[in-house]
Amino acid sequence: MLGEARWRAHGWNQGQVAPYLVFLGLIAIVAVTVVAAPPDKFGELSVILGVAAVIAGWMVAGSRDGLSVSASFIVFVLAGVFLGARSAIVAAVLCELTAALRLRTRTRVVALANLPASVVPAIAAALVSAAIISGPSDSWRFYATVFLASALAITLSFALYVALGRTLFPDLGKYEIRTFVEDLPSTALNVLLVIAGAGITVRLGNAGIAFALSAVLTFSYMAHLLERARHRSEQNAALSWGVLGGLIRALDTRDGRAARHAAAVAGFSRDMAEKVGMSPEEQEFAHTAGLLHDIGHFALSDRVAERGVKLTEQDWEAIERHPVLGAEMCKDLKMYGPVAEIILAHHERVDGRGYPRHLAEPDIPEIAKIISVAEAYDTLTASDTYRTRMSSFEAIRELRHHAGSQFDARYVEVLASLLSGEGVGYRHADDANFDAELDIVRRLREARSGKKSGKPPSPPPKKPTRPAGPPDKTSGKDMAGLSSS
């Protein structure tokens, strides 16, 4: 408390002093180690591990200023065990500086987080090894020491990175004990690789460890390539979702119900998929396809969205092509698998009289059948519908009337079961919000990780103001009013 009072008296606060303390502490630890640690063993292995340290740093896989993955841990622990604490420091510094150049990490992050989280564990591994064994040997005691040094180093590295990150860099990602626990399998693999490297060095000499490290570095390079591919995937996802989301919003300026309708169909479709026991991945497909099912409307003329306009045969032909156009627009959403195929089939009918391909019931994707029911229900019950609004009860009765011809009877009943006991807000989806359902941040995060998380959040949204939409089609393949075009 007295020291903190003195800092404040000189115009300093704890946040300003902490970086200096960390850096000076690191310099002090390194200086004491260089002066007091047992002598290092220099030789051919020093060159091998030095080169490996540079390559490991350059092949790092990770993000700027964030956690990264490389072979540096294996290199600096082996340097500490076989060469000594000074060599371990050099290996750790070479790894981190090379990685910093590769990732363009901020100098402040390198000096105050990355270097301490590598150098201090490297020193600890070397000192533990020197305290327990006198040198490398093909004995259980030696391998047990390597295990202890490795486990200590990797645990200390994570603890230091998290502590320094939280204290000095609040803008960095938050990592917790749970993160360390979740990564235990990869942590154990790293420790085993160090032990294997130590055994190869003892039994086969420098040539053996050089060969083993080349294999490890090859895998590190593969991880580097994977990270680049993930980054490209994230960029492509950002572009794709940005364009598609923008098209829906642009469509909403022409047809005031488009965005709300897309959000409502997405929510109903996801919940129906969950109700019938589909997997989280299939639920996500249903949600995404529901969100984008009418994206093909963007290619239609403005007159289609106008109220009270009699559409021509050419207009109806264009309307019946919108699933094809939508599927074409969505076919490059690679991580969302069959979404394009679902969109293409969402106006097919179980009696084979749907469009655009007139598929028979067994050939229609199950999720497309779900979207068909969800879309018709929202069209019948929404406040911005272009026809006389129905109650939820009346809409389900109407859907049941066309079950077995236009709709799959099973999914009509699933929706009826889902709606029972729900409030008006859910049953009529007047407050469905496109941006909340799109949840672009979540989708980009999933594109980076390569995973889909299933059920997205649906917070309360903004209510639309301008009802509009196409008139009923009285002579087409869909029963009048039961499906928005």
C-alpha cells in the first residue's frame, strides 16, 4: 500500500508501473541465470537446436497478438535438458523473435507477454533438469526428469501468458483454466514429443534428433498451412455473409416483409428441426437455409413486390426460378453443406407438383420440407402478410388441409406441437429480427474454427413498418396464399 501511495504521489498508477516491473523482472531473471546457472555444453547439438528454433518460430501457426502453435516448446526444453539454461534462453528468444516477425506481433506484446512466457519456462526446465540429473542417460530417472521439466515448463508458460495478458493487455483474448484443461490432450502430446526427442538424442545422437526435429517441424509447417487456410476461410465467409446479408437488406427496401420473413422462417425451421431430433449441424442447416431461402427474390422485378399488381405469365416464370437463383447464390457457402440444395427444393411439393424440378416426396430434402411449412405458416400469420391475416389456429388448420399434397403432414404436426403453449410473440413472429438471426460474428467465428455451434441466439428485434408482398397466385403449383413466392 505504501509503495502504491508513492507511485501515485509521483503521478504514476499501477497500470503504468506494471509493464516496467515485468520487463525488469525478466531481465533480472535472465541475468541471474546467465551468471549463476551451471555451465552449458556447446557443440553440434547447439547448432541443430538453434536452427530448429528459428524454423519453429517461422512456421508458427496463430494470430497476431494471440495464442500461437509451434514447435518452439520442444526445442527450448530439449536445449535446457541437453545444453543448459543459457542455451534454453537463446532457443526461446530465437523462437519468439522469429515468430513475432512472422506474425507481425506488437513489440509490446512480444516483450511483456510472449518472451516472459517462453524464456522463464525454458529456464525452469533447464534448472530442474540440472538439479535432478547430472546429464543425459538412457535411464528411467532421466526420462522422468524430462517429463517433469516439460510438464512444468508448459504449465508455467500458459500461466504466465494468461496472467500477463489479463494484467497488461485487456484487448487480447481471455484465456482461463478451462482453456488449459481443454487443451490437455495436445499438452500431453507435446510432453511426449519432448520425451521422444530426448530418447532419440540419447540413443541415436545428433543425427537422430535432427531427423526427429525435421519431422516435428514438418507437422508444424502443416499447422501453419492449416492456419492460413482457416484465415482464408474466415475472409471468404466474411465476404459471402456480408454480400448475402446486404442483398437481403436491399431486398427489404423493395419488399418490406423480406428481412422479417427470412428471420421468422429461420427461427421456426431451426426449432422444428430440433423438435424432430435432428443433429445440431442439421439444425444449423435448417436455420441458415431458412434465413436465405428467398435470396433469389433479388433477381425479380420490382412489380412482383407491389401490392395489387396483376402479374404476367413471365412474372410467374421468374418467380418459379427464384429457388434456382437462390441456390446459385448460396452454393459457395462451403461449410454450410447442403444449404443451396435445400433452398433449391423449398418450393417442391410432396405430391410432385412443386417447382422448379417437380420432385417426388422421397427426393425432397427433409429440411426443405420443414422450410416449406415454416414459410407458409409465417405468410399466413404475419402482420405484414399480403393477404388477410390468420390466427395461429386458423393457419394450422389451413396447413393441415393441404398436408399430404403441398406439405409433409409430419412437419405440419411438428409445427402445431411446437406452437402449443407458446405466446403470441412467438406464434406470429412479428418481432423476428434478421440481424439477430444472421449473427454474423458467430458465423465468422465458426468459419475460423471450422465448427458450427447449433442453435444461435434470437434476441428481441425491431418491428417492421411497411407491409408489402406479392399477390396470391391462383393458378400456379402452390395452393393460393400458402407460400410466399
